[in-house]
Amino acid sequence: MRTRAAGFTLIEVLLATVLLAAGLALAFATLRSSTAMVGRGEAIAQRNEHMRAVQAYLRARLSSAQPIVFATDRATLQQARFIGAPQRMRFVADLPDYLGHGGPYLHDIGADGQGRLQVAFAVAQPDRSLDEVELQARELRPERLADGLRAVRFQYRGLDQDNRLGPWQDRWETSDLLPLQVKVEVEAADGVHWPDLVVTLVRSEGGAGGGLLPPGGRP
């Protein structure tokens, strides 16, 4: 009895070792799970913060768009103040002072086909043709707004001939007028849809009488 009380049997030692290993494994698994959850939460928070920052930037730029001519068709003398396509839009707005530039600048915002949303700036020159503006755009160095995107879509709408709100359109055909509203739809590469951004252009004439809808058309 004195010999047995002096120590543990081999089975007891093995059992204690197994229990200790199981406890450590459970603790490590819990720690990994907690770390992964914290990491996912931080990633989601960063993504949401970046999304809000991009949308706030787009809202500020679009809402400050001005009816300033940035190109002229020399054949028809048609002036361009806003050109809108499904994945690209161009308009003139003042740059913020913190960017170190002053005065109205042409904003060229669009998706590059590789999952990036970008913006480029150029001095607005009304005497340039559209071809010259396109040539200049190829030489500009765009700034990245967001990447890892699956789809980007811009839509536009104005007033119909009865001064009622028209439907959303993939292209803004009345380039000599600003649209009344612009909608930005973004889908991330992982399938997450950003909340739709709808911006009202405060200096817009709404395209009234621009033939966006036939007379009597419904929004």
C-alpha cells in the first residue's frame, strides 16, 4: 500500500497525458476560431469603410458637376457637358483644394475591364474635339478608387417632355445637358452588392424637353 501511494501507474499517466492533449487541442481550436472571426470582422469592417469612402467621393464629385463644356463637335458644333455610358462617365467639376489644383477639371470615371474603378482628371478645354479628348484620356494616369470588382454600372435619368421624371437609361444621349440623377451599381468579385448610390446633380437642368420619353410617357 505504501508503494502504490508513492506514485502513479502507467495507465494513469497516459490518461492524464491524453486529457491534457485534448484540452490543449480544444483551446487552440477555440483560439484559431476566435482569431479567424476577428479577422473576418476586421476585413468586413475595412471593406464597408472603403465602400462608404468611395461612394462618398462619387457623391461629392457628381453633386458638384457643372454645366461646363469640355468638348465641341466641330462638324455640328454640338457641345459636350456630360457624356454617360454604362461603365464610363465624363463631366466637369471643381477639384477639392486639398488636391492642390484649382478651377474646373474634367472628371473621367469608369471601370477598366479588370475589376477596377478609376478616375482621371484633365483641365477642361471647351475648344477641344471629342477625338482630342479621347486621345488625351489615353495619356492620363488614372487614380484607383476600388478594385476587386465584378461589375460596375452607371445609369442616368432626366425629365421627359412633360417635365416628369423619366426612366433610368444606360446612356445619357443629351450630352449638352447634365442628367438630373446618376445611379451607380457595384458588385464585388465575391458577389457582394454595394448599396445602390443615387446622386442628384444640383446644377442640372434635368434634360427637360430632351426627348427622353415621348409626350405622355410614364416614368
